[in-house]
Amino acid sequence: MKKIFISFLLAATALVSLPLSAQSVATAGNTDFAAERSRLTAERATVDKNFDNERAACFKKFAVESCLEDSRRSKRDALDNIKRQEAIINDAERKRRGAAALDRLDEKSAPQRAEDAAKQRDQALKSQATREQRAADHTTGREATAAGEAAKREQFENKQKEHAEHLAKNAKSSAQAPVEQKQFDDKVQKAEAHRADIQKRNAERTKPRSASLPPPP
């Protein structure tokens, strides 16, 4: 009987060390979860069978209660170990299903993401082209404004120059007016004097001659 109890403890100890290996197997990508659950079911059946055998052996011992308590504790530890392995397998299976769902979602959304990326790229290019065109238009507008201001300034300066020339011409004409008037008056006076002289000479030519002296006696 002692050998049976020792073998049961060894089996329980071996089961306690299984979660790490179960975790490494469960997290592997090629894990057969159905096979792992079948293995744990078989281990649980083995634990139950060993517990029944140990329990029967305890009733033949002097310290029955102490033997049964040890047997129950060993069974509880072994079953807890199996539950931990099942939890690890269940968690790994959930993660695998989640990863598979994400992969399917990625496969479905990959074309949409590519289309969105292409749209964003096109929009970025259009925005860049718009900014560059706006900058070019702004530069052209500044140049056109500067050219227009230069033309207006030149036109204003030409008008100012023409106005100054007109004022100078008027001033010159005003300054020359008295001289020209005096020259004109002189010409009129000379013409009048010349006309009076001609009239005088003409009058002298047409004046009748005085009678001749009578002949001497």
C-alpha cells in the first residue's frame, strides 16, 4: 500500500510541473487543442483512479483519517494542476481565435486600407499642388501689383512733367507778351509815319504851280 501512495505522490508531483510545458505547447502555433484536452481528461481520470485506490488502501491503515486527508490533498493538487493547464489551453485558444479573426479582418480591410492610403496620398498631392499654385499666384499678383504701381507712378510723373512744361510755356508767353506788343506798336507807328510821308509827297506833287511873271515891257 505504501508503494501505491508513493506512486500517487510521484504522479501528482509530475502533474504539478506540467503547466510550464503546457503553456509552451499551448502558445505554439501548431497546437492541437482537442488533443491537449483529451490528454488532460485522461490525466483527470488517472487522478480519480489513483485516488480511489489510495482511499481504499487508507481504510486498511491504522491512521485512516490522516491517510485520507493526505490522499484528498494530493488529489486536489493534481486536479488544480490540470485546471491550470486547461486554463492555459483555453486562453491560448482564445488568443489564436482572436489572432485569426484579426488576420481575416486585415485581409478584408487591406484593400480598403490601400484605397484609403491612395486617396490620402492623392489628397496630399492635390493639397501640395494647391499650396504651390496659391504661392505662385501670390507671387504673380505681387509682381503685377508692383508693375501696375510702377506704370501708375510713371504716368503720374509724365503728367506732372507735361503740366510743368505747360506752365513754363505759359509763363514764357506771358513774359514775351509786352515785348511783342511794343514791337507791334512800333511797327504800327512806323507804318503810320510812312503813310503820312507818302501822302505829303503826293500832295506836293499835285499842288498847282504859281503864275509866271509877266514879260518885261
